[in-house]
Amino acid sequence: MTPEEIGLEVDGFSFGDVDPAVTESAMEGFGTPDFLGPIMAAAPIVFAILLVFLIVMIAAMWKVFKKAGKPGWAAIVPIYNLVVLIQVAKAPMWYLAIMLGGMILGWIPVIGWMISIASFVFSIILNIKLAKQFGKGAGFGVGLTFLSIIFIPILGFGKAQYLGGGAAAPITSTAAASPAPQAPQAPEAPSSSLPPQVPPAMPV
């Protein structure tokens, strides 16, 4: 039973006096807004693109770790991948405490914000160290920080080789692997140990 059927009155207002058509149109205003339709339609496409980016980033970091002689599967293990990254970059391990502190304590006002800023600065320094281990400059390390979706695949799938000594450098030339053949030496003349012979004297 509805308030209209029982003629309920509130402060002199009777629900029975309300036009049902007006009530129905008012309730339609609580439906899904028109601008959410395109967003909901594009959500699967956006999710698919993000998933592709994630797979590419994992594969690229996997290759970076393999070049450095580290296990590639470390790229998919949280926190441990950061430990391996610090090892590959030849950075001090206390970087890990600062970077994890920025992730965990960043929500705390003032102190957390300062730790987050320090963590961001050290991540830039870490990426510059990582770039130098692959023969790249500081600009490439900055690109690893701000455009990681571009620079990490370049580092992983490109021709850059790890210079930190973690993995053996591939031999690119057969001539460099084998020593050059030596020229054959001429045989020495046999030496005689006999004394020189004197011809016999002629009879007179």
C-alpha cells in the first residue's frame, strides 16, 4: 500500500494530490547520467590497453634482468624485483628502505610527504645508475623515470649490453675467440760436427 492509497498527509500535504506522471519523471532523474554511458563503453578498451602495457613492461624488465645475469622471473615478484633492480644498478641496498618508506608512509602528512619526495629523488638516481650500467647516459636514466613505458623496452629489447660484470659478454667474432695462426718457420740447415778434411799431398 502506497502513501497515495492511504491518503497520508505530512504537514498539510497529501500524497494523493501528486500526479503519478510527475512522480515517475522525477524518479527517472536518479538513473544513470548520460555522460557515464560512453565511459562505461570504453572501459573494456582502456583495460585491454593497460593490460598490454603491463605485459610489455614485465617482459622488458625480464630481459633487463636476464642481461644482467639475474633471474627474469624476479620482475613479477613485488619488493624482490626492487631488490634485484638495486643490485643490477650497483646501488647501496639502503635505497630499498627509502623507496619502500615512500610507498608505505606516503599517506602521513608532512613526514610521509617528505619521505615520498626523497623516494622519488632516489628513484631518479637509481635509474641513472641503471642506465650507466648499460652504457647509457644520465638523460636515458631520467627517461627511465618519467617515460618508463618507452625507455625500459628500449633497454630490455635493444642492443645495450650489461657492463656491470653480472653476465658474460657474448663473443661477436670468431677471429677474436681464436688466436691468429703463426707463420711456419723455415727448417734450419743441419750442422756438421766433423772437422774439415785436408786433401792428401801429391807425391814428387
